[in-house]
Amino acid sequence: MEFRVEKDSIGEVKVSKEVYYGAQTQRALNNFAISKEKIPVELIKAYVVVKKAAALVNNELKLLDDYKKDLIIQTCDEIIGGKLKDQFPIGVWQTGSGTQTNMNVNEVISNRAIEIAGGKKGSKNPIHPNDHVNMSQSTNDTFPTAMNISSVKLIESSLMPSLKKMKKALHNKSIEFEEYIKVGRTHLMDATPITLGQEFSGYVSQIDHGIKTLENSLLHLKELAIGGTAVGTGLNTPVGYSDLMVNKISKLTGITFVKANNKFEAIASHDAIVEASGALKTIATSLIKIANDIRWLSSGPRCGINEIKIPANEPGSSIMPGKINPTQAEALIQSCFQVIGNDNTITIAGSSGSFELNVCKPLIIYNFIQSIKILSDASLSFTENCINGIEANKKMMEHYLKNSLMLITALSPIIGYDKAAKIAEKAYNEDKTLKKAAIELGYLTEEEFDKHVRPKRMIKPGI
């Protein structure tokens, strides 16, 4: 391997001639050889958007000439378009501010721009990584800005659509199943009747509330720290820079961002991501409940509940022929457990701000982006490969309903709780129907029993 020698404020560093990153990136690779988790590509692209916006704004403010601006813009567009993606090797486990990643981005843009200009990589001429690419910026305000941009973009482009598809699929099933009366269950025990459609409508409401919770968290997440530079004061930025940057980033991304009114908060904490991660945890909690219900309702097929049938996507066992398992539910549940674990990490990391800086930024964004992507993919997979193919098992639902002791609840207002309980107890102990037990006890005639114990009347208010 052939090397070139680059210099930074500490001294000289040997860097491969083939790469576009420079001295500080190479130092990071040498000093932080910890595991293999890399900074997500979504954050890198968001960071490059920040660099592009800064070049445009600094040019408008007469701080950066047209020639340098155009070189930076061309390079940024290449990276956003997918080029040079192998030039960002920095891992998650680095400085808590993300300085190594910021400098990695600065160096790659600088050296590629120099190459476009016909110069020599590492020369810092005509584009300097600090003086030009990082102009009017600090890692401390650009990294959190990139964190929020990448997060909002992923949520709006991926997670929200997936959740809305799931909500629609569940709603369609709730309509399809609205006439199927079945046994309700509380404490895993038989309860009063419900329709399968009503049961599914509860899932719809859970997802709907989750979407609204996530939407509410976006308000804080769309506040950008850009313009705060090192500690939030805006040192080394021209007047009006923050407003111009937020407007430019909004135009470049197609997302309406706003400036953080208090940049001290935006740099020293990541409460916006902690809040949004909490929304993801809430959604994950809902999805676990829904997935577990689907598992239970489809269990069997002969020795379980078996009130619904799920798609037979693949053989379920390497030893038991014909076995079909609720694999999509299990995959979704595991994914949600990971999201809940990530939220715990984000919560602890979010509390790790010291004075003017949170020092767990790379960890926070790594876990948050993973949570967004996991929930997006897992919920979409569950919708397409499970929910859409669910069928009702009317025969089994009618069987359970006919034998349910909790139909006796309809008689409580008529003959009183104590007599109704005696009927249920007699029917259970003597393996008789409720009707026969009621008649034998002399509490009701057959006609009276049939008049009051009607499952179809028990799925809505009334006596």
C-alpha cells in the first residue's frame, strides 16, 4: 500500500493514497479499534446535507467564494447520491461529541473537492477541511443537527408509512370480522362475548395512538442546534446564520425544520431523541401485545385456541412435518424487545450531559436509528406476511361461545349475582350447560333463559 503524509494540529500521519479521508480520520481508526459498529449511513448523508447547506449560506454571506462553494456542493451531491460510501469507516465507539465523524466528513469532502479541482489530496488546497468545509460550524452543533435530520427523515419516510399500512390492514380486518361473535378473555380466562372485529379494533386504536404519540415527538425533534457552535453561544457565526441554515436545510430535505430557540439545551442534551425513543418504546409495547394475541388466537391448530388462521409462510419444524409456526409474530416481538432495550440505552445516554455538552451522541443516534429501522421493517413484514392473510375460524369461535360459562353474566341483572354464580358453578362442576343448570335449580324456565342469554345482545350496552 502506498501512503501520503497528511498533517493536523498534532503532527504528521501516514494515510493511504487511495482514500479520501485524512489525518484525523486515520488517527480515529488507529485509536478507536473497538468492535465493528459503524456510524449509520443515514447520519453521514444528513451530515453532508449540513455541509452543503453551510457552503450555500456561507457563500450568500460572502464568507466563501463561488469557486470553493461550487466544489463543496459538487462533492456533497456525489456523497448524497451514494458515492464514496466506503470513505466513512469511523465506528460508533469514539469521542462522545462525534468529532471524529465530523472531521471524517470534512476530510472526505475536502479531498474529493481538491481532486475535482485537479489538486493533490491532503494538500488542503483549494479546500481546507476546517476553514472551508467546517466554516461557521462546530462538531457540537452539527452532529446533533445531523442526528435530528436523519431521525426525522427516517421516521417520516419509513416508519410512519409502515405503521399506517399496519393500521389500515388491522382496520380492514376489524370490518371483515365485525359479525364474528366469540368468547372474550380476561386474565387468560373465559369472559363475556366480544366480536373478533371489536378485538381487532382495539389493535387499530393502539397503533393510531402510537402514530399520534410519534407525531407529537417530531415537534421537538425538528428543532435544530445548528448555529450554536461549541457551547450554544454561536461563536464564529455571522448574525442570522442559524435562521439561514435552518431554511436551507428545510429546502434541501423537503422537511420543515426550525431552529432551536435555546441552543444550550439542544447541544447539552438530547431530550428530543429521548422523547421520540419513548414513543418508539410505546409503539413496540403495543406491537408486542398485538403479536402475542395473534400467536394465542392462532395457536393449535387442534390443541390450542385456533380462532384465527394465519398464513402458512414456511415449514415450522425440521422434525415435525406439517407444523406451521407464528414466525412473523415472533420476529416482531424480538424486534420490539430490541427497541425497548435501545430505549433504555438512549435514556441512560441522554442523561449523560455534562454542563454544555452531551457526550454520548454517537451511541444515542446509533441506537435510535436502529430502532426506527427495526420497527419500520418488522411492522411492514408483519402486515404483509401475517395480518393481510389472517382468516377467521367461525366454527371454532361458535364452539367456544356455546360452551362459555361467562354467558351467565347476562343473568346477573335478572336473577342477581349470587344465583347466577350458583348456575355457573353447577354447570361447571357437573359438566352441564348453563341452561340445564338454571332449569334444574329452578331459577329460570327454558324460555326465560333463551330470552335473556343471547350473545348477540351481549356485545354492546344494554340489559
